[in-house]
Amino acid sequence: MASIDDLDTPAILIDAARAEANIKKAQAHADRHGLKLRPHIKTHKLPYWAKKQVAAGAVGITCQKIGEAEVMADAGLTDIFLPYNILGRAKLERLKALHGRVTLSVTADSHETLEGLAATFTDAGHPLSVLVECDTGMGRCGVQSPAEAIALAKVIDQAKGLTFGGLMTYPAAGRAAEAEAWLMNARDALAGLECRRISSGGTPDMWRSGEDSVVTEYRPGTYIYLDRYQVAKGVGTLDDCALTVLATVVSHPTPTRAILDSGSKALSSDTLGLPDFGELLGMPGARVTGLSEEHGNVTLSEGAGLRIGERVRVVPDHCCVVTNLFDQVHLIDGDKVLETLPVAARGRMG
């Protein structure tokens, strides 16, 4: 069996046992609180983990792009949610083909999006489920008021080949209560329309959900691997983080500065508001404080030097983006490499 010492750097390592434990923990929480779990595959982009999540009890998966969904359908995943406004003839044709293969649902937040969907999906015997996306405080996509949500729900309900699937949101972090109130107002105003699903997302706030939540379905993504941002939000500890980047020390210009062969093309410059870009496992206080494309600057405390040629493991700030920078990941158990998997949905567009 191969060892991580045999791997070239930079490389993504996934502690398989930690990822499995994170899957089980989230599913147990959802089951306790009567929530359906529909994990977002954007974090791992791997059919391997998507199947593990469904086997653990998830009702299906969430994808952000048609290309991702096509990869997952090819791998045998059968219930896929695409919470994205799908526009343009090419994308709508691909979406229709996907609808013929799997149980599919999508979102819309405008009449323009619904016009395209209604013109493409016309079979009343096999309608496409469409949820209304609601902006409950994130300030991204979504209708701006419950009244707008109701208006779009009625349009969906009246379209021959569409069916109203419910409400969807991606709430701002730490503002779950605000989202709850928004969604409850919208749900209660849907007179005569059945609201089968109320779908929400975001790993940190999932753990604050309870039995009295208006949300019926949760779409966590990062929970499977975790990262420094999730640790900062109290979701877990570094010991729960399954993904690390294996890197090599290529220079040590000063006693308190070392350089890794992992820059923005391996660790990502997306910090999610954290003051640095990652930290080294087993070296308290060692932080990746600067990135250029192929170099990672590590700031060390006095006396905590590294050796040139030494290999280290970095916990990144945002693991979802890091996954998208690599063609493959290595599942590990300790120092043993269990399996190397291609990141199948990486770079899939649409």
C-alpha cells in the first residue's frame, strides 16, 4: 500500500475516517430533528462521497451546475437538486435531458427564468419541480419579499410542465432566525398552494436547527471535510478536518519565514474573512500568511523552524475552493494512501 511519502506535492489528502464520521454526525443530527438532508457536492465533487452520503440517509444531493449534475447522474445518483437560475437554450436542453434520467428539481427567482423553463418543459405527465429562491438576508439571488415569492409560485403552478416544489434559500451566516421568520411568512401566505419543501443551506447554521424549524430540508456542503472557517464558527476542531494539503518546504529565508510549494493555485486566496490562508498541522502558531501563485509564505514563531525539503500538511481556510484546484484527491488512513480518486465534477460547467 502506498504511503503519503510517495506522493508528489502539492496534493490533497482526505482522512477517510474523519470524512465518514462527519457524514454520520450530520445525518444523525438531521434525523433527530426531523430534517431531510440533501448534501451539496460542491465541496467534494466526487460520486464516491455522494454515494456515501445517500447511503447514510440523505434524500438526494445538491449540485450547483448542470455539468456537476450530469457527472453525478452518470455515476448513478438519482435525486438531484439544482438551486440555480437556468437560462439559455443550450442549458435548458441539457436540463431537459437530465430530467429524463433522474428525479430533478431546480429554482427560479424571476419571470424570465420561468419563461424559459415553461417553454422547455411542457409535459404535464412529467413536470419539472421548481422551487422559488428567496433572499432571506444573504443579498445574492432570490425574490425580495414573501409577496414576490407567492406571485412566482402561482406562475409555476399554472405552467403546464412545471410544478411548484416549495421555497429555497441560502441564508446569511448567523442569521438563521431572520431566515426562519421570512420563510414562515411566505409559507403561511401560500393560500391554496402546497409547500412540499422548504430548503435551506450553510453548514454552520445547520447545527442550530431544531424540531420547530420551518425548514424541512438542509443542504450542507462543507460539513463532510470542514476547514478553518468552520472551526472558527465552532462547527468542529482541527481534529475533525478531513482535508489537508500536503506541501513541501522549498525555502527558509529567515528564522521566522518559510516558503511552501503551495500558493494560490493550491491553497486558494479565498479566506472567507480569516486573517491568513491556512495553518500547519502539528505546528502551533505556524500560519500561511501570504500567497503568490506557486509560493506559500509561512510565518513561524521563534525557534519553530522547518527543514528545507520537509513535508507539511496545511488546513486551508475554505476547502470547497481548494478541491476545485486539483485533478485528484488521495484518501488516507494515517500515513497510508487507501485510494486515489479523480475529482470527477471539477471544471464541469453549465
